[in-house]
Amino acid sequence: MFTLEQLRDRVNDYREGRMSFVEFEEWYRNSSWGSYDRSGDVLSGAIAAVEAALSSYELDGITEEAFQRELAGAVPPLAQSVFEPMEVYIDFRVESGNNSHQNVYGPSQQTVASNSSFGFSHV
């Protein structure tokens, strides 16, 4: 039995040429034995999709390229963090002086340009 990450790694190894079809199929057949009783989870869905892709390749005669595309869709990609680091500049306005003389400091040009790329606007 294998994990979803291991299946993803082997699919990528095959698709990127680090493993032949025969090597991939042999690994898959040996490693997936007994994995079908875990219904409802992501791994079971991926196993069923790989099985379907193998059947299409071996029985229906789809091309190897089509088989590789089906494999790519069979295993969900790694989830990416929603909290990716990003750089955001924050400035604030400082008003100093009296009624006869006033200096106003606002956002720098770097702040305005940087934040506009994230959809923020200068107020």
C-alpha cells in the first residue's frame, strides 16, 4: 500500500521520464494490492482513476501521451498554502505644523506601485 504523496511522486517520475511505463505499472500493481477497500477518501479516488487510465491504455489503445494526461488528472496536485508570503508596504499620513505651515507625508511611490499590484488603491 502507498500514500497519495507516493503515488503522486511515481506518476511524476513516469511522466517526466525517470521511470518507464513497465516500471510504473509494476510498481503500481505491486503497491496498490489491497488498497481498494478505503472507499470515500482521496487516495481511493486516485487509485480508481489510475486504474481507469491503465485500462484505457492497455485495453482501449489510447496513446501513451493521452495516458500520461489521464494520469496527471488522476492524482490531485499538492495543496498550496493560502497563506503565501508576500511583501506589502504600508505607509501612513503624518501631518505636522500649524495652520500657517503644514507638511503632509503620504505613501511613497514604492508603496503605491507595490500595493496597486495587489489591487489596493491609494486613498
